[in-house]
Amino acid sequence: MTRHEWRNIVNRNRFYNSTPLMNDSDLNNLEQKIDRMINLCARLQQENQSLRERESSLLKERSKLLEKNEMARNRVETMISRLKGLNNEGSL
């Protein structure tokens, strides 16, 4: 809701009620608080989006590292098996 829309709502309420709901100072303070909240929400949405993108990137990187780790483990196990085989051949 824009500042103008808020002011219209307050002015309508002033018209229908004999006593005003808010004075101009109160209304200005409320408008400032609403503006700060809108800015905070926008900033938090941007930060949230950035964090989601970072999380996605880190998950992809983790997956690649796990795959590389598995490949390295398999290679080491193969080398160990080959060395054991060579050792067994040498003792015959």
C-alpha cells in the first residue's frame, strides 16, 4: 500500500469520526515506520535469494567433491589390491 493510500484511509476515518484517529505527527511517524519495514522486507528478500543461490552452488560443489573422493578411494583400493597381488606372487 502506498503512502497516499494510507493517508486516504486515515482521512476517510477522520471524516466519518468526529475525533481524528491520528494527528499529522503520528501519521508521519507511522508512514516512516512502514517505509522502513518495506525497505527491510525488500532487503531481506534479496538476501534470502542470494543465500538460496549460494546454498545451491555449495550443494553442487559438495556433490562433485563427494564424487571425486569416491573415485580416489576406488583408485587407492585398486592399487592396494594390486600391491597385495604382487606381494603374493613374490612369496610363491
